[in-house]
Amino acid sequence: QKATTGVGKQGQSLKDNTGVGGMISGPVSAMFQTKQKVVFEIAIPQALNLFQALEGRMPNSHEEFMEKIITANRIQLPELPEGQVYRFNVEQKELWVYPETDAP
């Protein structure tokens, strides 16, 4: 699946809280969602656009994506739940989340 808001480990346990628990966990959950949204919808697309403008192409591999997009721009990817990994999908030109055993 495409890496989007909500894939990160932080805040997942807060999703189903209701009542008083929901009143407390709601703002915290919103904060985690906002942090992920900034990474996936602003920081990464902006870094990819800059890379494409300078290089005339998109990254050719996951390794190049991690080095020249994530590391070079000091983007901190949200921690994933255990058993999942990030992989740059070269064909889709997007960051995806895969089960560790199925990662290309």
C-alpha cells in the first residue's frame, strides 16, 4: 500500500478510544496524524519535485530514494508497526509500505 497518513506506529492504539478516553486521546491522535501528513504529503513530494528538477528524473532505486530524498532532506519517516517496511516503488514513483516478507 502507498505510504500515507495513518501507516505509522504512533497513535494506532488511540484510534478506537471513545468517551472520556477519546476526549483525551483525540488531540494526541490528531497530532500524530498531522506529523505523518506533513511527511507524506508535503516533505517527500517537495523533495521528489526538487530532485526531479535537478536530475531530470526520479530516483532509480529504493537505495537512491533513501539517500537522496530521505537522508539528504533530513526527513524522518514515521516508525512502522513491527513486520512492515518502507520501499520506494520505482514504477509508481511513490513510497510504499510492505510486509517485511513481501518487500521487493
